[in-house]
Amino acid sequence: MIIVADTSPLNYLVLIREIELLPSLFGQVIVPHAVLAELRAAGTPEVVREWADSAPSWLEIRTPSFIDAGIKLGRGEVEAICLASELQADQLLVDDSKARKIALARGLMVAGTLNILEAAALRGMVDLPNALRKLQQTNFRAPADLVGLLLERDAERKESSGRNLR
């Protein structure tokens, strides 16, 4: 499975101390140099910079062979989309709505931080309400109705699995 990540999901998973969900869910994760640079940039939370400075072995850094100058996004998003396209990635991890639309238009499958947390919750790897609470303590923004839907689905799953245990 080929997974390429943009900056945002990595940043927020580090901030809420759930970054190890990525190798558990996907194994190897590939990022372009621009994403690593953004994670190390001044103004990035110190814990994120420290994580990026000692990036784990499951994080592979690659350079896309072609940068599409027609994509009008930040450097990390552009390189992540180009790299995901080049590698024919199974999934691009990205939160920005414009970047998601461009990636989808190029035939890429996308998932964001919320998708990652829900996938991990489905596998019993994280307590979704707790993870979402931690995420809401950062500057992460998501529509309240989407967060509510995720919590509702999680509660229904827990209730259903509780019934199945009886």
C-alpha cells in the first residue's frame, strides 16, 4: 500500500500524540521534502518540529520528479499531490479542502485526520471521543456536524458491539 501524506495530518497526529496510528494503519508513509520542511518550520509547534527532526523509520522522504506549477496551493500540498500522482498512491492524507478537491479531480483517493482517527477507532486502536477532544484543543477546524456524525457513528458501533457481546 502506497500512502503519501501532506503536512496537516502529520502535524495534528503529533500534537494529539497519536502519530503512531499511521504505521499501525499503513506501514510506510511517504512525504515530499516540502512537507518535512513545513513540519520543521519556525512557528510550527515545538513537539512537531522535534518529531520531524528525528523522523521515524516508517516515514520515507521522496522528491516528486515533476512539480505541476498549475496547482495553486502551498508547496507541501503541491508536492504531496504530485508525488501521490507519480507513485499512483493508494491514498493521499490531506486535510485542506482545496487540496482534496484537486487530488480527487486527479483520481487520487484522499483521507484526512478525521478519517485516520475513525479508521483507527474501527480497529480498536484509539478512543475516538478522546482523540477528537484532544484534536479540538488544537487549532484544527472541522464542521461541528461532521464531528457530531463521527461521534454518533462511534457510539452506535460501541452500542452494537456491546449487544453482540451479550
